[in-house]
Amino acid sequence: MMSKYPKTLLELRRVSKHFGGVKAVNNCSFYVKQGLITGLIGPNGAGKTTAFNLIAGLLKPDKGRISFLKQDITGRSAHVITRMGLARTFQHVRLFDNLSIEENLLVAVDHPGEKFFNCFFHSRKSGSYHKKIKGVLALVGLKKPLSTLAADLSYGQKRLLELARALMMDYKLLMLDEPTAGVNPLIRKRLKALLRKLREQGKTILLIEHDMDFVMSLSDEVIVLDAGRKLLADKPSKARKDKRVLEAYLGK
């Protein structure tokens, strides 16, 4: 049972990342609590995806500290952070189009200390992940033969496959970057139901999303970024009414 006061799973302390004269993330601090869905929102250019990439190890901060599971992960490589239990999807779908659904999912279960191809072919031969693959695909609602190439899927189905690949991992934190972008209302509804189910299972989710109705109806808390800084961290009902948030989105 989740404690009334959830533990902090992820924390950014005074983190900055500049690209030339652009301050993408600027002295930014926020934290994500265990077992909740936290929405990371803000206008275009607020620094949301840059913050994701800093957390995941795809970028290194110019300054500041990032901790995950009470361990300092600042500047650590992406594969080390992934193996600690961080799974993510991307703003633009990243799949291996020339691989099948099954093969794309097997990529997510590469083991530390093993070469990718050794793990890949061993898993195919033994079928040790077959049950998990079936379960994850059923969970996201992707009903296609395992041999289907990723290139032959619709955009919405590719979104579901990318999410399924993240769910194949033994994750402690699931980070989703605009999961509803470009998908139809049916898949959007399916995603909302899925994320609620994951929260009921005690999973922790950090979500970037431009669909305000989607993120506000789903999140337990929202963090609002503007110009690379945290503007607000509060309940969705309060964020909707906050004057600073309205000005950030609509202008003064």
C-alpha cells in the first residue's frame, strides 16, 4: 500500500544545460514522487525534452545534480541509468523499422555483461520472453502478429510498440515524451486507461504532454516549466487556475 507521503524517486537540483546562448534548462529544480503520475508541462521551448534527456543520460548538465533511487546519476551514461531502472519513450518514435515486433521488444531485455546479439538470438531460441511479450502487447492493446515488421505498422501502432518496449524493462521510473502526439482518439483513450492501471500497480510515471485535458485528468501532480525553470509544482486543479501558468501559455 502506498504511503500517504510518497518517497522521492527522482530529483533535479539546480540543473542547467545551455546550447550556445540558449538556456534550455536554467537552474532548474524539481522532484518526482514514487507511485504517482507526474505531468511535466509548459509552453514550447520550456525545456521539457531537454530535462528528459538530462535525466536519461543522453545529455550531460553544465551544472547541477540529478539523483535517482537516492544515487547521484549526474553525467552517467544512458545505458547505466537504463539498467538502474529508467525506461522512456521519445517525442519522435524510435524503433528498428527493419525488425519485427518481437525483435523490437527483445532489444529491451538485453542483459548487463552480454553482447546484444548473443542475448537477442538466445532469447529467440529459448522463447524465455514469449510470455512477457504476449502480456505486454495485450496490456498496450497492440494486436498484430509478432513477425510484423515495425515499418508496416501505422503511426499509432508504432507508438504502442515503443511503449510496449519500455514496459518490457524492469523499470522503476517510466518517462513518456508526448505519448498521444499524432494518435487517434481511440488510442489516446487506451493510453489513458493503461497509465491509470500502471499507477494502480504502484508504478511511477513522468509524463510530457501537450494535450492539457489528457495530462490534467491523469496526473496526480504537475510540474510547470517556463524558459528552462520550474514555474510551479502543484495539483492539476491548482495549476489550471494559477495566473503564472496562464501567462506562460497565453502571454501576458
